[in-house]
Amino acid sequence: MRIISLVPSVTETLFELGMGDQIVAITRWCTRPADQVKLKSKVGGTKNPKIDQIVAFKPDLVILDRDENRREDADALEKRGIKTLSVFPKTIEDSITTLQEFGEIFAVQGRVQEWISEIERRRRNLHPMHFRSLILIWRSPYITINHDTYVHSAARMFGFENVFASHQERYPRLSCEQIRDTNPECVLFPDEPYPFRSKHLEKFKTEFPELEAVQTNHLLTFDGSYLAWHGYGTLRALREFA
């Protein structure tokens, strides 16, 4: 098959399944595995793929994520006669189901089942401490996630209990008052989609000195793919982030 992946986590998954020779193009945000993605053609970003370039590659399949990619781009590809596959995992269980679907579609069931068995084993062996956590994904304004997201499910697996889990919006924009009212024990600053750095932690400390997380210095910067990338990313997080 000639495959184009517009989803960074799917790109990593396909490469790890040994399908790199079938991938003809990816997005500029597809960064793993680093030594292999650099050799592939890029067709724009996840939110602004270059439709004409994609069509010119004559792919057999373009893979999208309904959370990361736009519906209008999927529609544009389908109108041009391009077959698409949209994934939408919102939990660890969904990630496992997506892997199973890939196993069937690409005839790699054996490899996929090895991953799933390891995921389940490592999940059973997790015994994390639990912290009431604010999980940030953006700033100016600060934005977090609710329970209906993969990030929430992955964070909870590692003991980070989302203080905005019950919010009605999937990606709530937060006021300073809302952050103060929740008074989290821990604040997570992943480096994607917003590239949080140490300077942003220092700014947060000056904004919210009264928070328990600030007073105990439970402010964490880390590789955001550990909580955001599904598929093989779920297994990688269990191997490395745990």
C-alpha cells in the first residue's frame, strides 16, 4: 500500500510495525522515529495539509485523527477520490482497539498482539501515587482537558487525577479564579501542543503562589507525547514515563 499519515502518533505506530516502506508522506509534526521520518516527504501540518500534494502522491490510504485533523480536509480528500481512515481514540482502551484495527487492516496481528499483551501487563503492574492534577495544554489563556480525551485517560493511568474531568467542554479555557478554586496538588506542563518550558513554570509560580502544587513544587515539564500519543505511544509511555 501507499500510505500517507497525517497523525504523528499513527506515523510512529506504522514505523514501529515495520511499515516504513509503505509510508510515502507525513506531516511536519511527525517526529518519531526521528531517524526515519526525516527521510519522508512532508505534506504540511496536521491542521493545514497540502491537499494537492497529497493527491499527487496517489496514496491508497490517508490516515487522519478526528481530534487532530480537520473534517474539511478529510472531505476534500474524499471528493478527490482518496480513500481515508479516521481514528478517534479517547481512552487507553480505544488506543488498544485502534491497534487491533491496524493489525487487521495491515495484516500485522501478531506484532500488535505482542504490544497489547505488554500494555496490559505493564498497566497491571502500575501502582502510582495519586495527585489531584491540573493538566495544561495551552497558555494565554490556560487551556486544559476534560474526561472525554485521550490525555485524561493516559494521565489517570499514571496517577494524575484531572481536576477538570467533569467540565462540560472537552478543552476548557480557564480563568485564574478557576485554577485557584481547584487548588491542584500537581500541575503538568507537557511540551505539546503548547511548548511549555521552565520559564513558563516560573511565570506560573508568580501567578499562583498560593496553590498547593506551587508551594510543594509539584510542577512537571515533560515530553507531551507520553500523554497525547496513542497506538505505539501508549506502550512507549508505559515503558518510559512510568
